[in-house]
Amino acid sequence: MRRRGILAACALAALGLSGLVTAAQGQPTADQILSDAGLAPEGKERVLTGQFVEISVGGVSERDLSFAIAFLVKQSPEVVSRQIVTGELITSDAQVQAWGALTSVGSLQDFAQLSITSAEARTLTSAQPGDGLNLSASEIGAFRALARAPVQAVQEQLRRTLLARYHAYRSSGLAGIAPYDRGSGRSSDPADDLRKASLATPRLQRYMPAFQTVLLDDPRATLPEMQQSFFWLKSLVDGKTTYILTHVLVAPSGAARAVARREYYVSTGYNAEQSVAGFLPVQGGAVVVVASHAFTDQVTGIGGSMKRGIGSRVMAGKMREIYDVGRDRAQKQ
């Protein structure tokens, strides 16, 4: 599965976040962080010389394609996290065709740059319950009612659909994410998988529980000095036009940064994604330890374990490409 992402996808959370948040212990060295991530001396050296080094990370559900990696970027944690939260690195992924920031109130004007073709309109108006598109029953009905309508009308409905999902998530967090209608009384609940990903972070729970609480209970929970931003994206994923809603959070801990990134709505291809990133300052830059959980119904059922293994490897290769482009861009800014 060809996925998209920006420079920091995922987590020191499940891999060893302790020194980032425990002043009494002092900020850990890069060597300590990479040890917490399970890297041997040879692996640590490869990271510090600029190579991408994969790290083992377990899945949290039968829909999970998990991936983790460590690398070095020649910018400070503060600079890179600012680039992430402002959206400067979004187009590190060549699949992104258009994107925009969502204001705190949220309005249709935020989606003014989101346009669709006649073929994309037909895909939406022919929606039906199942795995083809990730839509609720009411969303499917709204699009099908426009089967003979002009492209502009379908485009406006898409904007309204995305805005409604944004408002629901912004006001209720995970509880506001509507399940996808799979037909025959079945549904797929991305909120459940995102909640499992948030809970599967024992070191985060131990050393930075308030940040984990934000992931589980946003918007009621927050952190001092935490920054957040929301974006919409139109991407080409596996050759299919895909509409994505993303939430990015950045929490400082001294010179280090923790970054969470959640794709709480994805229109096709996969269901959702969550990532939390740790950036540790080193001389001349930052060590980044990244782990990602992407959820898709395509890897369940018979042969699911093999499908997840293949899918995770494919995702790892594509994500390395994106990170490489993003790292180069971050270092030039």
C-alpha cells in the first residue's frame, strides 16, 4: 500500500520516550535514546552517520501496518517541529496534489482550493457500502443523491462532508469519528484503532502521561505550550484520488520535541493512521525515532499475517523515500 506522510510520522512513544520528559533524570544522549529503541552499537553508528535504520515495532490490531525507523536530520528539534506543524513539509510527499490549513472555527472557505474532476465526481456519486470508499451511510446517501448533478454540486458536497467530519472531530476527538459503512450491517471503526495505537505506548504513559491523555481525550485534554494544526489533503494513493484530514500536535520538553500526527479521516485505500515522533537534540541537528501505525481492512481475514508483513515492508520502503525528501527539504530551509 502506497502511503503518504510528512517527515515525522511516529513514535518514541512505544520505543522509549523517557529522557525527553524527565527533568530529574536529565535529557538523554542520542546513544541512550537509540538503545531504548532497541538498536545495537552498529545500528546506532549507522543512524549517526546519516543512514535510515529500521526498528522493530508490533501491530495493535489485525488491520495494522506498523513501521519504525531512526535517522538523523541536520536541523534542531525546534526548527523541524515548526516546519511540521505549519505544514511546510507536507509536499515532501509527491502524491499530495493539493492541501490547505483548517481554521479553528472551520468553514467551507477553508476548502476553497479543493477541486475535483468529472471522473472524481462520478466516483463519489456512485459510492456504495463496502471497501471502495470510506463513508458513513448518510454520507453515501448524500453523494448518491447527486448522481445527475453538475461536478460543482458534488464538489460542494465533498467540501461539506469533510467540514462536517472536521467539526465532529474538533469538538469530540476520537468519539466524533463516524464509522465507515461496509454493507450488510458491517462497519469499520477507525476511532477504535486510533485509540488502540494511543494506548499501546507504555513508556509514554509512564514518562509523559499528559501527552498520552491528549491523544486519548483531545480536545478536553491539553498541555502547556502545546501547538496544534489541522489540514486537508488531496493525494494520489495507489493511483486513486484520496481525501485526507490530518491533526498535528507538537509538545516541547526542553530542547526536545514530541510530535503526534493523526490522519483521522482517509477516503480510500486505508482507514486511518497515527504517528508520534520524538526529536532529540544532538550536535548539529536531531536524532529522530519514528514509528507508524496505518490501518486498513485489506490485510484482514485469511492470510492476514502474510498480507500485513508484505504491506508493512512496502510501506517502509515508500516512507523512507518520503522521509529522505523531507529531510533534505528541512535541512535546506
